[in-house]
Amino acid sequence: MKMQSNKYASPFLHPVDPVALNIPDYFDIIKNPMDFGTIYQRLINGQITTEAEYLKLMELVFTNAITYNKPQDDV
């Protein structure tokens, strides 16, 4: 399954790498990181069993992005 169908999706497809992105404070601010790739793997592995679990994780991706990034950031 091809997960990336939008050029703006790439920051959300894999776990954030604070070293590669030069954002050493990321884990100080974001206590529960989440990304679409992790959600997808959990779905495939049967670790997500309810719609509520899925929706909570999806919301977490966006909540983390809003919490960490500034309004003018591309993300």
C-alpha cells in the first residue's frame, strides 16, 4: 500500500527524528509521539481493535503537530 499520495504528507508518515531534523527539544514537548506509519503498522498487526483507538491516535498526530510547530511552519 502506498501511503504517500500528497506531497505534504511526508512529515507525518514516519516517527519524528529529532536529530535529523535538528529539533532536540521535541521529546521535551511531545510526550506521546505518533505518526501514520506507526498507526498503519498497528492496524496491520491487530494492535488497534476499535474505531475509538484509531481515531485517538489519528488525532494525536495532528495535536502533536499543532503543539510543537509554530503557525508559520510548513507542518
